[in-house]
Amino acid sequence: MLQIKNLTYQLGPRMLFSAVNFSVPDGARVGIVGPNGAGKTTLFRIVLGEIVPDGGEISYPKDRRFVYVRQEIENPEISPLESMLSSDRDFAELRQKINDPHVDATQLADLYDAFDAAGGFTAEARARAILSGLGFEESEMENPLRQFSGGWQVRSLLASALFAPSDCLFLDEPTNHLDLETVIWLENYLRQLKKSMFIISHERNFLNRICDHTLYVHHGTAQLFRGNYDTFRSTFEAQQRSQLAERASVEQKREHLQAFVDRFRAKASKAKQAQSRIKMLEKMDEVPPLAPPYAVEFHFPKPSTRVDRRFICLEDAAIGYGETTVLRNVNFCVDEGDRIALLGANGNGKSTLAKAIASEIALQGGVLKCAKSLKIAYFSQHQEEMLDLGKTPVELFRQRCTDFNETQIRGHLAQFGISKERALTVAKKLSGGEKTRLLLSMETLCQPHLLILDEPTNHLDMEAREALAKALNAYGGAVVLVTHDFQTLQSCCQKFYIISQGSCKKFNGSIEDYRRWLLDQKK
């Protein structure tokens, strides 16, 4: 059992945790949730001993083995496979001793027995299965890590954490850098592990399927709830309603007592009763204040004009870059009101198709037909890199929209949850989620008929993702969406296309059907 008593930690002038108490039973799978900046990762690091708190106690059995995803590659010259095998120190030491030419026959027999007991003869097969599940091709598993991009190196670090023996696994945003297909594999893999887990994630469906406890980190405290994320939400909201009702009842009683005192304090015949009520007022306990609500909103503007019902149609299209063709014989249409999701593993061409629909790249062959006067807003997952980080949101808007005054600009920004204060803050000081909301607000200013969104949920916390889904459902145009967030897809989309092996094919079923289909393919 992990126990935390009276944990206190101050970060600069801010009290991040104040007298935090909770205990987690052995074997619990805890989802850690809360607004960005609440201290979820800091709490991780305190429990792991990387940060020393200002006060309090953290206790757990001494024999517990904690494993977490390292932040850096230790040796870029070794392969993902070798990195995984070396993450099991006992196995690595046994393997080294077995290969020692000075070991005699008797010692070697004992070593082989220990190696077998440690699962040594199946270790490489288990490691390869994890790498395959995380998207590595068999031909890549023994390439040096330096040859992989940063995102794939993160996957390798995750693979090592999953492989290493542990009693408790700590995962901080494990689905970052993963496509939906890999997220579904990881979810299924974690469900089968018999160990304690602490998982920070903004993916509601992921937490619901894995976790049986939820730790809510907010406003200097951390509360542990039994159940997955949905159970937590319903319990917490019931608590909030109860606390609100209690506050209303106490305030009403206070008002009645105060009214009596004000009316009869000066009246001799009522003075005794008035004094009695003054004492009652003094003894009344203060009801703890409600946590300030955390809310994010998106409001996509209504399309400015009507156009033909068929917005876009690709016919026998070839799509790619230069002389490289990524997709062939693509037949794909977007109609008014469509909510279309592009599915498929990273690298198969989802973003390439999105760019072709948005006319960001020219077709190599085939035909692209667009409705007359069609307006398209395209959000790229790499668009943030094009922001002038030295300018404020208002200044960035002025550059793009010279005919908008400051009041109109601030009003439009407010529809995407960017306050007056943040609208006047330079972009480099905005959070990742605020930059995403800024870009979405800028791209939709033209009142588009079609939104093409490539990974818009990156950097958004759970509340912002829910607000985005709500806004997409209320939007009057059509949507083409690429995201690894299962909940957003389930909430918004009714048409699905699989982008795989150079083709684009319609998937006849729901996103839940797709999840089951993927897991069947992995068997």
C-alpha cells in the first residue's frame, strides 16, 4: 500500500500541495486526472523520490519495485530490442555471466536454471511482441536508436518500461506520440498486467478501460475515488451538488438568524433571544468553499454562405510528394453535415490525405472537385511551429485580419476560451492547449464550410477535449478528423475510412467495431 500523509510542497510562490492525504491499496490501477498545471507530474516525481517535498510522509513496502518511463535514451547506439532486454537488470546480469568464458560447467548449469526461472528463454520473444504492438516493424527492432525520430525513441522508452519487471508501473501521458491503433493495443496490454499502476492521461476512454481508482489533483489537494473516470465524474459531481445544497441551507439559516438579530437587538423584550442567535451565528461552522469551476469552450462560427451539398470529391486520385506516391486510386467524398474520421497507423498517409483535401498539396493524378465558393479551414498538427512566439494572440490576429478591430478579435478569441489577459500574453508563454485553441480560432475566422483537423486534441486536457467534441457536434458544416483520442471519435464521427498500405477504404461499422477489429488482427 502507498500512503501519503500531510504532503506539502511549494513551487516558488505557489503552494502546489497543502496537507494532502491519501492511501492506495496494492494492485490498484489509479488514473491521475486534473487540469493542466495542477501538479500531476510533480506528484509522480515526489512519489518516485525525484523531488523532495517540503513536508509530510510517503511510505510503501520496501520490497516494491517501481518502474517509470525514462525521459532520455541512455545509449543511442543500441537497438530498441537490446534496450528492452537490458532494462531487466537481473536478466541482463545472468546473460552476461552465461556468456563469460571463465564460468565452469557446474556454475553454468546453475546459471541456466536461474536464467530459465527468470524467463530468460522467452525474454526476446516477449520483447519483440511488445515492440510489434507499439508499431515497430520486425526489420527495425535491431537498428540503432539514433536512427529513429524522437517520437519513436519515446515508444522505445515506453517499451522498456513495459518489459522491465515491476510491482508498480508509473506512466505519464503514455499515449502521447501514439496513433489510435497503438493506443488500443496499449490499453489491451495494460488491462492484462497484474500489477499496480499510476497513469496520468487526458484520454477518457483509455482511463475508463484500465483504471479502478481515480486520483483527482486540483487546487492544492488530491482526492482518491474508487472507480474509473466516469464513476469519479458522477461521484464528484454528486458531491458538488450536495456541497452546494449544504452551502445554500447554511446561508439561508444564517440569513434568518441575522435578520432576527438586526430586527430585535435593540428591543428590550427580545434582547435575550437576539443574544442567543448571535451566539448561534458565532458557532456556525464555515462550509468549505466549492472548487472554482474549470471550463473551456469552443464555438465554431456558422458557415457564412450555403454551397452545394457535395463539398469535395476525390476521384481516382494519386497523392504524394515529389516522385513518391503515398496513396493511389483514392475515391473519397465529403458531403454537407459529414463527420468523417481518418483511421490508420502513423505513416500510412492520413495527414497526406488531409492535406490533399485542403489543397495544401497538389494531386499527382486523378481529379479533385470542390463546391463553388467552398471555404475550408485546415488545422495541422505542426502548425504551431509557424506561430511568431514573440507576438500576442491579438497581434497575430491583426496580421491576418486587418479589417477586424480589437473588440471583434477579443470576442472571437473568447469563444475559444482565451481570456482577455491571455489574449495580451506573448505566444511563447501560452500553454500547448492555449496555442491549439489560438490556432483553431484563427483558422475558423473565415466561417468555413469544412473543418479539416489533423490531431487537434494534442496538448488539450480532458475538459478541453470534451468541449471540442461538443463544439464539433454543434458546428453547422462538415468535419474531417484525424485524432488518436477514442472518446472524441466516438462522440463526433459517423463515417470512418482506413488509410493503409497506399489505399483509402471505407470501414463499415462504428469506432467500437474498429477497436474490436484491430484487436482481432493482433491475435
